[in-house]
Amino acid sequence: MTGKGVRFLKGYVQIRLISREPERFLNLCAHAGVELWDLLYKGHAYEFCLSVSDFFRLQPFCRKTGSRVLILKKNGMPFFLHRNRKRKAFFLGIFLAGAILFLLSCFIWNIHIEGNHANTTREILDHLETLGIAHGTVKTSIDCPELAAELRREFPDMIWVSARIEGTRLILNIKENEESYEPNSEKEHVDDTPADLIASEDGIVQSIVTRRGTPAALPGSEVKKGDVLVSGMLEITGDSGEVISRRYVAADADIRLVTQEAYEDHFPLKHQVRVYQKKNSWYPVIRIFDWQFQLGFFTDRDSPQDRCLTLQPVHLTENFVLPLSLGKMVQKIYSTKTRTYSDKEAEALAQKRLEAYCAKLSKEKIKVLSQDVKISVNETSCTSKGTLTLLKEAVNSRPCQPPKEPQNKK
Amino acid sequence: MKRRNFQLAPRLADSLQIPRDLSLREPVLTFTGKSELCVENYRKILEYNQHFICIETKNFRFSVEGRDLKIQYYTGEEMKIIGCFEKIFFHC
């Protein structure tokens, strides 16, 4: 069966059949492969639809069955175009729309990047721009294999890149080597100057994994600030245990020290609080490139207030951001009041500040093993005082100091 | 001795597990509720008006009585009748 869309494009007619033998006419049509639809018995006649090409095949069947056909309605694209043949602007519009559609389909309008975690989409888009690939670039100017190779060269942690064009979309599939990814890797710049690793703080060695050099401390041993943990001197001994020669290298090791750190924090119980009004006034803001247009103004400019500007860039496609942002400016008027923390509130706040400090240490790859902090509240302030036991890499590098050669007695 | 009514084609089709509508061109009537009937493997329309439609197949005829009967499409192999069906008769 032909679909409705195809019927419309090819054109079809609705006809009325007046016949002495209508069933025979219908059977002849069916045997000849003439497709009929919407067949309806109406007032001693039959009405149905058939395609234009099939309509011209009906003449022999009419002659055989003594039938007459009347065209009731002409439907479909060919008849529509014929009816509107004198409307030149209409056809020009259709032609222009098709031409514009064809022209626009020659450009990239959406750059879709997936699989990236370490490298942000913005970074990759910026690099693509330096290569001359952006939204609106001609499709034929993009060499996908070359683009994939270029991205792998530029971003070494990308282990696999696939670039393909689908319609007007440039799709980049990226696979990154997540295991080797270190955002702030300082080890990339290895200094080969011979050096020892020394403790930067007093503590107890928890673990030591030496990659280069001679370990001078064992796990569990107590070290002072400045003690050598891994020496950069390598002694090469002979079969008899005698030192034949010495080599100096830049010591390299993972050393974790358990250290103690004093913690002290205090804050006054009296503090200022902003009480905001419930009703906020706002007006819309439009930003085009660097020009910002405010569609309104605030009446109250003297009261203490916060102004909050929220702008949302307009996206044409997923990553195609137009230089147009819409948003609003909100005015929040407040009054300042002085409040005093209760004992419980002060303790909770002190605990919160301690937790925030511990979280900050965790971000610096320092593990808090235990905390012995006492919180005391007096009439005017709250004080937290105590000691934190930390596990961290408290190690510094120091240039090797070759041992003084013993003077040979002559 | 009585002679058995031995029909080869149906038995062969059954043993080969070929559907009878393919092997013997048996008609397939598919009703959807009481308002839609799809007919395959028919021969011809014998009579049609808005209350009655009679269709001939290879082995039998059947007719449908109802109201506002309309043939939604009609090709050499398949037709679809819609309307409000009231009675269906099989004439063997």
C-alpha cells in the first residue's frame, strides 16, 4: 500500500463511478493492479480515490462495464502547483528556501564532543578554533583523520580520537587515559641535579618507596626536620664489600610521614547578620558582545543592597553560543543586625570550621589521622585549640653534599 | 472397498508446516473489534453497498452486514473494510 505522503506527492483524484456492474468494474481494477482507497457507496454510486496515473488506465474498464466516471476532486502536489502556477513569488520563495537549506547544509553548525573528562569541552573548542574549525566552517575544509591526529598530538592524554561529520554535525569521540592523568603534575619537570630528600617536618616515617637513591630511614623510624630520608649518593661496592665508587643522582621516592600540627581558631560571638527584604525588585538585561542594555532601573539606590546579575548565553546548538546573553539584575535590599551566637551555635560553627580546614587539607593530599581539638566558649569569643595528626608527604629536596674525603697520612 | 478421500496438497502443506494461506491460498480474515476487517487472498467482490458486502474467495463466499460499510483500500491481494459490523455469514 502506498503511503499518504507519496500519494500527495504523486497526486490523486476522487471520482464517482456510475455503473451497471460496479462490482465487475472494481474487480477488473483489482486484477489490473489499480489501487483504490476510501471506497464508499453513496446514493447508488461509488466514490473512491485513485492515483492520477491509474485514472488514465480506467477507460477500457469503463467500456467493458458500461460505466461512467466523474472527477469530484483533484488532490496532491501536481494539482496544487498547477493551481498556483501564476504566483511567482510563492515559487521563488520555495526555490530560495531550498537554496538556503542547501547552502546552510554545507557548513558545520554543531560540534559535539563526548568522552572527554580531563580536557574540558571549552579547551578542545578553543584548540579547534586555532585550527580554523568553528561553528560555520565549510564541511569540505575539514579533514577528519587529520583533525583526529592533530587532537592526539595536542592532548597527549587522549589515547583515541574519532572525528566524523554527520549532516551538519562534527562529532568527536574521545577516549582518555584516565590512569595517567594528573592535573598538577610537578613530576613532569624532573630536575636531574643530584639531590637528597630530607624531612621538612618532625615526624614518624609511615612508608617509604624508593625509586632512585639510597634510603636512609626505615618505616616506623622517628625523624627530625632536615634529616636525610633518601640519599642521592649510590655506593657501588665490590665483591669484598669495599666501596669502589660513588654516583650521585636526584633521589626520588614516595615518603609518607606522620606529623603533628597545632590547630588554633577563634572567632567573636558577636557578628553582623544581613536581613534581606522578602520582596526583591528586578529588571531584564540583554548583553550583545560587550554592550549591556538594562531594560529598567531601581528606584531605591541609597539603602544597603546586593545586586545579583544572572546572564544566560543563548545557544543555537549544543556548543554554538551566540554573542547574545539574556538575564536579569536582581536588587536585594537588606538591613544589618548584630547577633550573638549561643554556646551550642558557637560550638557547631567551630566544629564546622574545623571540618572545613580538614577538607582543605584533604584537597592538598594530606590525610587527617586523628584530631585532638577542644572547643571552649567564653563570654566574648569561641576558641578551638588542639593538635591534628596528619599523614603527608613532608619532604624537601636538597643538593647532595659529598662526604669529606679522609686525608691520607703520608 | 471404499476409496479414501485422499487430498495430497493439504497433507503435504501440513507436513511441511507451510501456512495454508500460502500453500492453498486460503483466505485470511483479520478482525479488529467489530469495526475493522482485513481480507487477504480473496477473489472478487460480488456485491457491495453501505449495508452489505459479499466477497468470494477460493473455497467459499462470505458476507458482512452492517452500517456505513466502507472499503478503506482495495488492491489485488488485500482489502480493508471498516464500518459497524452486525452479521457475518459464510456460504459454503
